[in-house]
Amino acid sequence: MKRIVAALVYLATGLLTAIAAWLALGVLLLSVVVLPLLPITAPVIRRIVDFDRQRLARYTGVVVPSAEPLDGPWLHRAQRVLADPGSRKEGTWLISHALLGTLFGAVAIGVPGALLQQPFVPLIWWAIPGGFENSFGVHVDSWPKALLSVPIGIVLALILTQLPRLADLDARWARNLLAPPRASLEKRLAEVVATRAAALQAHGAELRRIERNLHDGTQNKLVGVVMMLGIAERTLQQNPDSALQALLRAQDAAGDALEELRNVVRSIHPPVLDDLGLDGAIQALAARCPVPCVLQAEHLGRLPAAVEAAAYFAVAEALTNVAKHSGAKHAWVSLGVDGRQLTVLVHDDGKGGADEKQGTGLEGIRGRVAALDGTVDVSSPSGGPTVLTVVLPVGN
């Protein structure tokens, strides 16, 4: 029964997108006749197609990647629309979905409605003067005609059980038509390979950083503690009255080593994320920022640990840059989850001119975010403002 309901919802919403496809075909025909309109209407039509990709993903559980965005100058967009194989496949989908989506959607809506009517036909026809027409146009004015609702109901019930097969057929050809062309898949594979290489490189750099911090920081402090304890032991044997000062120095050094170790642990995965969640952890960052910072977060809930860590470190690095380099008087952090992605904005009113090549940590943010298949965009014109936008997929 659950599959039947899912198929009904899928095919019924397909009727709505089929109507949208008819409208899009009319707009597309007008755009082809008036060629200058094509670069304007093509992205709008692509949004309609992307909506159906989402509908398909919800029903099948298989995500169909979108085609490459049609951006750039007007002439470039016009050439892309005409030459892009993805645009041609989407045009084929528009035509086929307008026809088949309308047919399948009408069946999905009509069959349950007609089936619900059949049990009532023998019960009420005699109470209506002159009879009435059933959903198939038969004028019911006698018992033989009324009893036809029994075999009709059986046939409709059998058709209803086959709706999942109809929905699967629709989903199969839609997935074949909407799948990106081979060239796009090859490009995406190249991006995944590059992202994986960047992730491995970032992971190696992170391990080297942790090893360096442990070796140059924590280890040296622990060695100092051991030496101080040795000095305290000799002092205790030779001059017991002076041993207390040596032990206190060793205790202070042990505290410094413990704090250093805690800092290294926090740099791997901040415990504050587990305690307060992403919004609470970033609120703590904003409170510690030397530049007055305002946080806006929209009901994030709990996200995957890797996503929370990447977002946390991105904001931490960005606010550090704001404090050190921007000369800003105010900063703002915005967090929001929209569908399947987390968007993080860090904005300041500083002097701008941020340069990734100058060691401001932006390259590290890119590497950490790219490892999760996210994107980083930095807008920092000379004179400001600087806006860092991080988008991370959150699954689901």
C-alpha cells in the first residue's frame, strides 16, 4: 500500500510538472523564434527541469545530477544553449514529459477517484430521479447498469495496484533523459579525483601540523616538567627548604603542557561542537572575537560531525583574519540550512583586499571544505567589504 501511495504522489505531482512543461515548451518555441530571448529563458526552463530532478530523487532515492549552469556573458550563454548536449536532452524531456506526464498523471488522479465512486453507485442511483452519469459517462438508471460498478471497481482496483509499475517506468525514462551527458560525467569525475587529491593533501598537512605541535610544543613542555622534577628531587635531598619552589615551578610547567595538549586536541575536533552544537560553538567564537561580531543562525539542529567541524574551522579562520588583517569595526556571521546544504556567510566592514596567496588561511579553508565536496567563494574588493561564503552538503 505504501508503494501505491508513493506512486500516486509521484505521478500526480508529475501532472503538475507536465503542465509546467507545456508552458515551458511554449516559451521555448517563442525563444527560438525570437533568438535573443533564448539565453534569458533557458535558465528558467532549467529550473523547471531541476525541480523534476528533485521529484525523481525523492521517489527513487537516486540523485540525478543537474547539468552545468548556464552562466557567463549573453553571447556565451546563447552558444552554450545551442551547443550544450544537456540542453538538448532537457528539450527532449520537456516534449516527452509534457505528453506522458499528462497521461500518467491523469491516470493517477482519475483511477482512485473513479474507484471511490463505484461502491456508491448501487446505493444511491435509485434515490436520484432519472438516474445519473457515472465517471465513465454511463447513464445509470437501472439495476443492471448499477451492478456494472462491481466489475468496473474490480478492474480499477487492479489498475491501481499497477500504478507503481507505471511510476517506475516514468522514473526510468526520466532518469535516462535527465542524466548529464558523458562529457559532463567525465568532468565531474575529474573534479572528484581532484577533490580527493586535495583532501588527501589537506589530511597530510593536518597530520604534519599536529605532529609539529606535539613535538615542538607539548613534548618540549613535558621534557621541561621532567627536568624540573629531577631538579626538585635533588633539591629535596640537598636543601629541603628550597624544594617547594622547584615543585611549584614543575607544577606550573605541567599545567602549561596540559593546556598545550588541550589546544592540540581542540584543533582536531573542538569539544565545544559536541557540547553546544554548531550554532552554540560559533556563538562562542563570535563572543571571543576582538571585533564586535553578530551571529544569525536559523534552527540548524545537529549536522554531520565532519560538516560541523569544517564550518567551525572556516568561521574561526575567517574571524581571525578579520581581527588581524581587515581593520574592520564590525563583523557578521550567518548560518542557514536550506534543503541539503549548509550556507555560512562571514561578512565584515573592513578594508578588503584579501589575498589567498598571502597566507591568510583562505587556502586552508578551501582545502577543508573541498574535502567534503563543498564550495568557497571570497568577495573582497579593495576598500571592502569582505564576504566569505562557504556551502557544505549536509546529506539527507
